[in-house]
Amino acid sequence: MDLRRGMQAAVDQILKELDALATPISTDEEISQVATISANSDKQVGDLIASAMAKVGKEGVITVQDGKTLEDELEVVEGMKFDRGYISPYFVTDQKSQKCEFEDALMLFVEKKVTTLH
């Protein structure tokens, strides 16, 4: 138990030190510089990530995927997108494109599997 408390104290101290050393970034140019460093000094990828950050904002989510083309591209998706698709074909709202699109939908997120409803 003493070992765990010691490790937690060390983690707390390291986090405090990192917060003191951190430099907040806010401009598109600073975001581009950090993204360029993260992309192995590829300025084009850094600028693409900076423009994605500008579009989604600080609370947005950016997903990077490998493509089959030689070009880098940016696709912005409004709302949420699930890669797995729908569970039942009855969810399809557009039969022509086989898409399931809802507007102003309510969602319930749960931590575990829902087995019964009351």
C-alpha cells in the first residue's frame, strides 16, 4: 500500500511539473508547427491537420486514416459517423443509398449491455 501511495505522489509531482512547463497554443500557425513536428516534419500534413483543427474546434475529434491515393485530403463530417454500419436493415431511412440518417436524434449511452427494460 505504501508503494502505491509513493507512486501516486510521484505521478502527481510529474503532472505538476509538466503543467508548469507546458506552453498553451492557440493560433493556427502554432497548431500547424506542432502538427508538422508530429508528422515527421511534413509541412503539408501539418497544415492539413491545422485546417482540420480550425474546422472542428478545440472539442472536436480528428481521425486520420491511410488512403489508397497519393493525395492528402480532408473530409469533414457533421455530427457522428459510425464505421460499423447499422445492425438491422429496418434502420435504413434512404433505400436508394442504403443510409441511415436521423435529424435531432436522441441517444442513450450506457457503460454495460442493456438486458432488460422496465
